[in-house]
Amino acid sequence: MEGFIIGIIVLVVVAGAFVYWKRSQQTKKIENAIVTKQNINLINSEQVNEEMNHLMIQLEQLSLDSIPDETKLMEITDSKVLAQVTNLIPELFKAGNAAGNAVQGAKANAEVLYRAIIPAGAKLANSREMDGAVRGIYHGAEGVKGHANLLAVKKNSNVSRNVAASAMNLASMVVGQYYMNEINEELGEISAGITKISEFQDNEYKSKVFALVAQIQKVAIFQVDILDNDELRLSEIYNLNRWEQECIQLLGQANLTIAGFGNKENLDYEEYEKQLAEAQNWFVYQKTLMEVMIKIAELKHTLHLGSASREQCGALLPTYSKQVQDSLNQLSTWHKTQTEKFEINVDEKSRKRMGLDGVIYFIPGLINEENKFCSIPNNTVKKIIAQTNGYTTRQNIDPIDLFQEDVRIIAKEGRIYYLPKDVL
């Protein structure tokens, strides 16, 4: 009996020891798996860090003839934008004192600034010497000249809290200034064009067009405070959407009026000349309003800082461009009918004599064929040709989006420029 009890105790002890051993083995496997996973993650992290350390900015020293067309350069003159450049890239100003030094910044949607040797979408490599700085290499005529630590100076409230955000912000400001300067200049030409319209009876319509162009031109004047303030930017975008609707209404009225000239029949030549002058006014207004719609789309894209695509901002342009083209086709057909009726020769700047004038010159016309025709004013000929030929309407704004392109900032003779095209 005692032997039986001892046997049972031995079996229990052996079973317990076996269970304990199995659990120990499982625990070791789990620990080994965790350690292995940690080691793999550590290796991957080291690889990423090593790759990042190889992504270095290049500040290149260029010769003066590296930019073949200096008219492509847009000088950055706004004091607030220059302050951002100074605080974000102090090394650029040091290099800028020597003629021809340049720095190329990069994509506004990536944390890249300076030379486009850095792959698109790469992050700026951190400096090992300075906390919060990024690394750069100085290139000279004979290769690498040295390293530079680039750090945003936090003395100015206009500079963002970190280098990457500051780089993106600066790129947006520079591209925004470029676009707005171009738009403002073109709106100035548009405004000058409509001031030449004379003898237009609808003063209310005329004043609405003038006011619309003036309001949009005011928005196009570059202001850092607007681009740098989300609330102000959104407010201006709201205004542009409202003015776009007003522009559409005015354009629609011009389209209907121009198309309506096709219904004017049974005119004598004097009546045709009067209708021609009236059509010219609407012709100019129509073209102006179509150009204003394009400028509104470009301004919306600029105020969105590229976050809304150019296609999205100009989504209405194809529809209204087609309406404009349809009305111009009707106007052209009407003119062809009238020029055939009055035997107008725009090359000779003449027309056939009709009515009493035709009777008077009937006999002289039998002697000399040229006596059957009389001259018409050069200004009249120009209007007929312009309205008959019409103009090509743009259905989309420029597909090139500089907000998504590399931003190159050039330091030349103590001045700072933006180079929007791929000239270098």
C-alpha cells in the first residue's frame, strides 16, 4: 500500500516537472520572437536613418551665364517674403553677396528646399551637429567645398515653427507672388481695353463690368498677409466665387446680345454700320468677361496655394467658352451675309454704291467699273474683319502648376529672385 502511494506521488512530481518545462520552452520562444522583431525594427530604423543621412541639400555656385534669359527672373521685393528667406536660409544671403550664387528650392508639397538633386517627396536630412537644422553641401567650380547647417532663425513671427513647414510656406509665398503679379498685370491690360469703349448706351452694364474688373484687380495685388492667413484667404476665395457668378451673368447677357445680331435683316448700309458699331462694343465686353473668368480661376488656384487643382478652379471655363464660341459663329455668319449683300471688299476697303448714290454713279460706272464702288473707313473694315474672324477662347487655364514644381531661389548681386521656368 505504501509503495502504491509513493508511486502516485512520483508520477505527480514527474507530470508537474514536465508541464513546467513545456511552459518554460514556450516563454523562451515568445521572448526570442520579441527580441528578433525588435532587432528587425532596429535594423530597419537604422537603414532609414542611414538613407536619410545621404539625402543632402546642394547649394551650387553658378556662373553668371547659367541663366541665359534673365527676363525669366522675378525679383522678390516684398519685405515680408525677403524676411522669410533671410530667416529660413541665412546661408543663401551669405552666398548671394557673390554674383551668380544660387540655391534651388523644391516642391511645395514636399519637405524639400534648394537644389532639385533631392528626389521628389524626400525629406530634408537632419544635421548631426545642430538640433533642428538640415544638412547641405556647398558645391564650387571644383566640386564639394564644404558642409552647411541650415537652421530657421526664430526671431521673426513670419517664420513657421519648423524648417519643413517654413520651406513649404516660403515656396507658397514665392509662387503666389509670381502668379498674382502676372494676373494683376494682365487685369491692368483688360481694364485699359474696356476704357476705350465709347458710345455705349447701357451705362448700368458698363459700370458693372468696370466694378467687377476693379474688384478682382484689387484681390490680385500681392499681399503676404492674405496668403499667410487662412481666414483671409478663404474670405477672398468666397468673394471670387461670388464675382464669378456675377461675371457669368454679364457674359451670358453679352452672348445673347451678340447672337441676336444674326436676326437683324433688311438693313440698308447706314443701318448696318450702326449695328456694326454696337456689335463691336458687345464683342469687346464679351472677350473681356471671358478673360476675367480665366483670371478668376487662376486667382482661386493661387489663393488655394495649389491645394485645389487648376482643372477644379477652372471647371466652368469649357462650358462658357463653348457658349461664347457659338455666339461668335452666329455673328460671323451675319457679317458674311451683309458683306455679300453690300458687296464689301475688305481688302480693297470698298463697297458697291447703292440707293440714290448708285443711281448717280450708274452712267460713270458704265465707263469705269471702279466708279460703281466707294471707299469705306479703315476703322469700319477692322471691325468687320475682327467680328467675322472672332477669337479663340481658352477652355482651360495653363496646365503647368508651379505650386507642384521645384521652386528655385536665385541670389544675384545682393538681390533675391525666383526662377519659375526650367532655364538652368
